[in-house]
Amino acid sequence: MGAFDGGRLTTDAGAVLLSATVKAIGLLDRFIRCLTDGRDPARVVHDVRTL
């Protein structure tokens, strides 16, 4: 008889794989270089990467 309870599953495996891929290719740093920060540097508390 078939069971339709899903068995033992995880829902975060895709996020783990995506995170590893983003780190491996430096995607976040590449994306940040595309942004322009027009804020006054003297008043900046958090840089764009942190945001």
C-alpha cells in the first residue's frame, strides 16, 4: 500500500545548495559592484554589502 505522508523530507536543501553556489561564484560581490551608493560616506553606518 502506498503512503502519501511525504516520508522524511527537508525543505531547506535548495537553500543550502543555492548558498554554496553563490559563495563559489562570488555572486553577491559581483552584484554589489553594480550598485551605486549615493549616501554621504560620513554618515554611513552600514555598507551596501551589509544591507
